Amino acid sequence: MIEISNLTKRYGQIKAVNNISFRVEKGEILGFLGPNGAGKSTTMNIITGYIPASEGTVKVCGYDILEEPKEVKKRIGFLPEQPPVYLDMTVKDYLSFVSDLKQVDKAKKWSQINDIMELVKIGDHRNRLIKNLSKGYRQRVGLAQALIGNPEVLILDEPTVGLDPKQIIEIRRLIKALGKEHTIILSSHILPEVSAVCERVVIINKGEIAAIDTPDNLSKGLGTISKISVTIAGPKNSVLNYIREIYGVKYVEPSVEKEKDVISYVVESDKDIDIRRPLFFAMAKAGYPILELKSLSMSLEEIFLQVVTSENKEVG
């Protein structure tokens, strides 16, 4: 669906983007992450045709952005970090204007606009001037304009900026739903948001791809330890002693006492040693039932910090 090959963007002697390549498959929601100045916005602006690349190619649905820009732009809906809205227009007039720019079939124009306004929950504000809307509602209008024309690809740069927690949850659900019919690149500084909606992430740092994979695979590949949470019914000191005797256990500490002698423990072990079976047999032998056991993988924030920090150390 989206194929980026050897993409480079120079500003004088500075390489804002340096020889990056990745693919986004049809129906995929891809998280695009990086610190400020990493090259995220530059890459998105090249994909959407706002700025040209110095080298490399971008293809969307098989069309090259340089050779067939009109075909590419017809297939992309773009929400930049600052929504491209005209403040002195009403919501419905602005969306009508965008529909005309995108050459939407006039017979379908208003039914599509009405459907999109209801989808992003701005229908009650259709006759209000955009300048009188809150920042959160302006963001929704920006998302609505990206959906005009039913593009196959959506590129969303910080789509929940300015929204309150309830609105953020609503937009997350909307993005997940849109992912069933659209291919989406989502850039955000709110990493739990990316983790909640994206199947795969690309981490870019200093203009280069630092990591690309699913959050789970990145967690497994980057981590040096395995971490689990286990809830056990039994006296704390005795349970701790049994766990510490298990081969491969590096660290254990009680975290939450849920009720008397029912305690959750965080257990860390060597990465390549699975302690779940020996833990089960040790507790069964002692007569202490395991009530809950779950893996604690690295969070996306931890993955991001480890990738970016290690890259910076290597450069230093």
C-alpha cells in the first residue's frame, strides 16, 4: 500500500531524513515515533507530496509521488499537527470547500459530509464558525477534512492534541475503526496512544530508522530480562524464599498485598529462562496456590527510551 525506499531529504549539508525504507501494508495501523527533530514530520510531508525528497522513492497504491502526484494525493487524507482549517468559515462550509478541492462527486457530496460530521461527532456544530470552536473541536474538523473523499490512506500527525481524556478515548476508538477500511500512519508523542491502536511501530532517530517491529517483538528483542507478575496465597517470607531458590531468578519483590497472605510479586529472571513451570511446581510442593500469573513486557515508553538512548550513546 505504502512503499518508501531509500528516502533522503537534505537541507544544505544537513540530512533531515537519511536513506530510510519501510512498507505499510493494506489495512495496517503503523505508529511512527521519534524525538523532536528526528525527521517524522519531514517524512510525512514527503509522503503526502508537500515537499519533495532529495533522493529515494515513495509509492502509494503503486503510484510514485513524483511521477503521478495527483493519483497519490487522491488516495491520501492528511491531518497535520496544526489542522489546516479556515477560521472564518463555518464547519459545513469548510468541509464543502474541501470536498470541492478534492473533486468529490456532487451527487454524493453532502451525504458524505453529513456522515463524516456524525462520525467525528461535530454534527451539532456544523453552523458554527471554526474560530469559535475549542481546540479539541478544531482537531475534529481537521480529522473530518482528512476523511473527505474516502481516501485509502490516512496520515495523522498528533491527532489527539488538545483533546480531553474522554475525547482521546473516542478518537482512539475511531482510529481503530477506520483501520478496518483504511491504511493509517499515526504519529504521536503520547506513546500509550500508539500502543493502544498500532499493530507495528517505526522508531526514527536523527533521520534514520532505529527500530521497526511490533511492540511485543521489540520488547522481546531489546529486553535483557524476563519479568512476570504472580499472585500467590501464602506467607510472604516463605514464598519469597521458595521463589529465590528457583534457577534463573535474578530478583523478586512483593508489590501488592491484596488480602492477608495473598500477595502479588514481581519476579525477574534471565531472558532465555522460562521460570513458569518450576515456579508452579515449587508453589504446589509448598502448598501455596498461584492465583494469577502474567507476563510484564516492556512498555512502549521503555522501548522508545532504550532505542533512542542507545542510538545517541553509539553516536557519542
